Amino acid sequence: MVKARRNRTTIIISQRVPNIMDCDQIIVMQNGQITARGTHTELVKSSPFYAQLVQTQLGGDYID
């Protein structure tokens, strides 16, 4: 999927963290509202909701 996205704007809608971890920008939504925006590393540090998703789905293995 990374090759397909190279040099293109791609919108991915996913509830699975592994599908979006390598994206340049991730937008986190809760209850229909944008609550955070950033890279995976930035969001793990700044968004408790996103960090909880990572912990739940990946067991914390990808928390930088």
C-alpha cells in the first residue's frame, strides 16, 4: 500500500492502527468531531484516545 500512495494524496478511513501508522497525517475523530491531528508518533504522545487505540490493538509495541 505504501508504493500505491507514493507521490499521491490518498484518503484512508480505518479503525485499524496498522493501516494508518505510516501516513504523513492522521486525523483522529471521536463522536464525529476531530480531536487530534498529526503523525503516529505525535499522536501517541498527544492524544490519549489514539494512544489507547494503539495499546488495545498492538499491545503497546508501537508506542514510540
